Amino acid sequence: MHDKDQSIVDRVLAGEKRAYAELVDRHKDKAMTLAMRMLKNREDAEEALQDVFVRAFHALPRFEWKSSFSTWLYRIVFNVCASALARRGEELHRSIDEETEGETFDPPSDLLLPDAQYESAEFATMVREEVERLPSMYGPIFTLFVMQEMSYEEIVNVTGLSLSAVKVRLFRARALLREAVAKRLANDIAELPKEGVQESL
Amino acid sequence: MNHLSNNELQSLIDGAIMNGERSRLMAHLEECDRCRREIEFHRSVTRVARALPSVKPSANFTERVMTRIAPREQSAWLRWTLNNLGNIFGMIFVLGVLGYFLTTPKLFTFQTSNEPSKLTEALQTYHGLYDNAKTFIVGQAEKLKGNPPAVSAATDETGKIPVMVVSSLLLLVLLDRFVFQRISRVRMR
């Protein structure tokens, strides 16, 4: 992956501008997913992503391979989308107390997880929908860590957040997902006996 | 009972727990159903989320990016032609029609009275000169080829249009090269 990106970048820097299309094709889907998690709007995400790839192209001569190309690209995605959010009046770097690594997980008692089948298609649909609903502060961190399989250090590099802030935001993303999915699972289970009764009548 | 901290829970979900901690946390999980369910749930969410498809941008996305950073280069001639297509056709048409009329005597023989008008006389004089010049040039050309001078009327008429179109194009190019471009350069300053 890294070598392939590097050979394409070398061709682009040697003057073969059209080779850049290969880099765009290789990274556009994952970059688009990150942009969507931040901007929540397909049109805005695609417009931002165009700016990202144009900026990356012009910045290529200054790229020093201290990180992978994808990490560097996601940093541009993150910054461009953060600027777009700021223009909308949404703040991404809220100065909340994020240095609370040691806090104990204590879910509300009415939202204890039921015994559920986590292999079902319904569960997968719930997860997808709730991941899409995650707020812009937490969705991108969850996407980078879970879906793009980046390490904490790489996410720190992409977002410019501290390591503890990344961990806290990831945990809060998980806690939000847990709460939303647990509610839906509980509703589904509560409806099951009623359906059973109706069927038996 | 004390439950797991955020860090401990996340480390267990992601399988990133240190060896020394592992036995203590596993012992807790054996006793605590609530924490065990949490781990199982979050691992399932991670597995499902990892398998979710990426969001794809629209089909022509790459081409739109490439248009912004590396537009396909056109030759100077092609660019000039595309930019001046309307002018080219307009001038070919005007010069073609003008040339055709000026070299076709029959079109100007109409008159309303027995007395030829000044315009008709002038055109007849012009056509006389044109015919003499043409006969002379064609005769010289045939002499050079070694053929007897003979001009077919049909060939003369049908061959006139392409000759006028080509000469109009040449005139247009010369005008553009030596007049219009100089004017536009002066205007740019």
C-alpha cells in the first residue's frame, strides 16, 4: 500500500500529472467516509473532498513521508472539514473536560444490555444507522479507529488532539452507540411477546 | 462491585491489554456479568462497523478533481479554432458569398431599362478584367503543362466555390495573424 502510493507520488512529481488520478481512486472512498462522518451531508462532503485532493496535489512536493500517504491525506480531510464545520458555526474542538480517562463506566440501569443476537442483519443495520448519527466530535474518531483501523498515535497525528482526548472521544462514541443500540434492542425485545400473542390469536 | 474503568474497558475491547493486567481483568469479568456483556457488545459493534462499506463519492469524482488540477492540454491551433468558431464560419460565409457574386457575371446582367446603369457598367468592366486575368493565368498554366488552352465552363463554375472558400480561409488566417492579434495586443496594453 505504502510502496504503491510512493511510486505513484514519484510519477506525479516527475511530471506525470494524470497519474494522480490513481491516488484519488485509491483513497477517495475512505476519505469520503471520513468527510461524511464529519459533515453529515453528501454534497458538502464531496465538495470538501474535491478541495482536499486539490490541496494535497499542490502540497505533494512538500510531503516528506514521515507518515503514510493516507494518514497525511486524512489530516487534510480533517482540517478542511473542520473549517467547513466552523463556517457553519459548529465547533469541532470544544474545550470540554476530556481528561477524564479514569472515569468508571456506569450505564443507566434501565439500559443494561439484553441478551441479544449480535450476528443478525437487524443488529448490523442498527449499528450502521447509529454510526451515521454520531456527532461530528465523535464520529470521525470512531471511523478512523474502528473502520480505518488506525492506531491512537495515527489519530493524534490526523486530528491534532491529545492522546487522552482521542481515547475519551472514542469511548464517548462507543458509549453513545451503546446507548442508542441498547434502546433499540430493548424496544425490539419488548415488542416480541406482543407479536407472539397477536399471532396466537 | 467496582466496574471496569473506561481505559480498561477499551483496552479489553481492542485486545490491547498488558499481560500483567490481563489476569486481574479476566478474573473481574468472570464475576461481573454486566462488564462481560459490555465487552461482548462493543466487540460485536466493532466487528460490524469494520465490515460496513465505505461511502462512495459520485462516479465522475476523480475526473472532476483532475479537471481542476491538470486540465487536458489542447494545441494552440485547436484552442484558437474552438474559441473563434463563430467568427470563422461568419467570415467564410460572407467572403464566400461576396466572392461568388463578384466572379459570376450572369448574376449582374439584369436591368430595368434599355440604358445600362452605372453599376452594371462598372461590374461588366470588372468582370471583363476578371475574365481576361483568368484566361491569361489559365493559359499560362496550360502552356507550362504543355496542353492546349481550353477552359470548360462547367468546371470553371463548379470549381469556383471551393477556391473561394479556401482563399477566404487563407485571408481570414492572414487577417488574424497580422491584424486582429496586433490590435488585441495593443488593446491589452
